[in-house]
Amino acid sequence: MARTPSTPRPRRGGALLAGGLVGGLVVGLAVGGLGGWTASHAAARSDAQAATPATSTPTSSRPVPTYTPVPTSSLGIPASEAPGSSTAPSSVDLATSWTAPDGMPTQGRLLHETIPATTSHFTARQALVYLPPAALTADPPHLPVDVLLSGQSKGAGPNDVQSGGHIEQTMDALATVDRGLTPIVVVPDQLGPQSANPMCVDGKLGNSRTYLTKDVPAWITSHLKVQTAASAWTIGGFSQGGTCAIQLGAGDPARFGNLIDVSGEDGPTLGSEAKTIADGFDGSRAAYLAAQPEALLRANAPYRDTNAFFAAGQLDHTYGPVMPVQAARARAAGMHVATWVVPGDKHNWTTARAALAAGLAWMQSRIGLAPSGD
């Protein structure tokens, strides 16, 4: 049985339990405001600093480097984040190899960046990019990547993941516990300027899939110091973004080795099956059926290393019932699955920010940023 995120797991070095951190995040975020968040964040930071100081590594006598501010590029990205000509590592166990420099920033940096649609020609709005404290140092490590997606509604877009999802605060809290380490987070626009629903597939509604699987990764790897293995890349999202996450996590495991599906649908849809096939798949029922997560999971199984986190609100009577079905399919296909029902909430950003926080915290040890208690 998959471990739920609220189950405490021992963490080496006396740092906060992963489950304890998630509990703090959920309590603070689910009450619906920064007031609740601030209290839990402060508690997490205090406990973490008491247990494992950010400037020392209990198991090593290595000298602690000193942090000095680094210049930034015209994009606001630290110049030290430029990938350079050396080959990026596929993955790194930073939980044991990283030493945080003395005086490292205690908070990350949130940027707005334009990601060109060079291959897809998809019309996209600016993306959000979160750089954790470790990425703001003079010698930043190569970090994992989280690609997160908003839901789809009138006016929806990447900024919702900050305004509704509080992603910057969530990642800062994780960084506080894990010595400045979180993935670099990129929130691209999979919807387009009209907040439409191209369903994260390629077609006459826009080549959203190619934008997410080709253009966005190409921009990330050419501008940031990141790990290249699929095991270091996570695709996640809420609602339509959650549907996209299971589509791409199941359909492109060579790019995305982990996924977080919060309140996603059973598959890409424009409402009715007939409209979805006509407008989204150029009338091809075969293409429509092949794009369903259930079919993608069957086609690419077994998934020997994929981690998958599924969540939905307890009172979400539309998408809530989909969650255990999708999770069971993923588990049957070989993915390492955890599920969580957010208590007392519906299909909204209160559910989304709590569930995203839980899923991101659950991933930390699985992508080499926190000691594993498994």
C-alpha cells in the first residue's frame, strides 16, 4: 500500500519529518490565507533550524562556503545559473553532497519569463520561474525541475499557481527544511492567451503538447543549471493541469519521471466526446482514444521508476471520484503511487495549494533533495 503524505517518515539528521512538514503546510495553506501559512511556515523554519542548521552538515567536517551575492542576467536569472559548456549531470544526490554556503538567502526568487515556442509555434503567455535559495548562490548545484500547470477557466493562466497556489511560499518552506534545496519550478502557459483548452495535445487548437515537451525543456536546459535525467523532472498541475500531468507523465516518461495530478479529469475533454474528437483531434476517434491516460499507461507500462502523487478534495463530487481510479491505473502500470484526499474541501485553489504542497514535499526525498526514510 502506498504511504500517504501525512504518514511520518524518519529523516536522517533530525530534520523535520516529511509528513510533519506536509502537515504544517496543509494546516497553514488549507485555512485559506497567508495568516495560517505564516504561522506554520515559522514553526517549520524554527524546528528545522533547531534540528539541522542550514550552514552545517552534521555528518561532514567540510568547510562551509561563504555566500556572496551574484550578478544577474537581463532576465533576472543569476549569471551563475548559466549552464555553460560542461555536460550537465543526469542526477545528483544533493541530500548527501550539498553544503549550503554561510549566509545563503533564506528565500527564493520568483521571475516572469518568456519561453519561445520555437518548435511548436504555440501562442503562450509568460511563464513563472521559481529559483530556490540554492540556485541563487555563486556556485549553484544542478537541480531537479518541476513543471507545474494551472487549471483552465476564464482568465486562468500561470499566475494562478502563485496567486491561488502560493507556490513561492510553498517552495520557500521546503527550502527552509532542506538547506535551500528544492527543484527549480517552471509554470508555463499550456492554455494560450484566451485561457482556452487545447488539452495538452497537438492539433488545430494549438500544439500545446509540443510546447510543453520540447520548447519548455529546451529553454530550461539552455538557461538554468538542471539535472537531465527523467527521474529529476516532475510534471504536475491542478484540474486541467492535473489532466495534462497524467497525460504527459504517462505519455512521455523519458522526459517526465514523476507526476503530481491534483483534481485532474479522466482524460482530455472539451465537454462532449463528439466535440472533443471533432475540435481537438481533427475528427479522429483513434487519436482521441490513444491520448487517454488509461491508454497511455497501458502503452508505456511498466513504469519502473516513476513516482506519482494523486490528490483531490473530499467534497469534489465531479473530479474527486476520478482520483482513485487514475491512481489505481498508475499503480497497476508499475508507478510508485501515493494518494491523498484533502479533507473538507471542493474543487478549488484551497484544495490545490494544499495538495500541491503535499505532493511537492513527498517528492523531495525521491528526487535526491532530502534524506530518504524508506
